[in-house]
Amino acid sequence: MAFNLNGTHVLQKVLLCLKMENLDFIFRPVIENFIDLSMDQNGLCLIKKVVAKIKDKEDLMEEVGIILTENAVSLV
């Protein structure tokens, strides 16, 4: 869904509508597929929204930081 323009819009709306504690079903797959999503225009839009939403969740932000650090060269 995250690689599709319409699917990305649906996921972004879900991020806005649901409470933080109910969003793990989106956060987990996005973090697990972070690199693949970041290479796709629609996936990257979703990553931006997810990172903005989880900025206060230290455990998830730490995972994102590790992924970025380990893959910095391939992401550039």
C-alpha cells in the first residue's frame, strides 16, 4: 500500500485519525521496510509522516536512527 499513491494517502489519513497507541500496525512495517520505502516517492512521503508522528517515541526513533546510520551511503 505504501508504494501506491492512493494507498499512501489512506495511510497518511489513518495516521491523522487514530491515536498513537493504535498505530503500531503502521509503524512496524514502515520501520521494517524503511530502505525500500525511502527509495520510492510515495513511500518517502509516508516515512516523513511517520517520523513526524513518532518523534516523541524514543524507542522507535532510535530504531530509525540506527537504520539511517547503517544505510547512510546507500540512501544518499
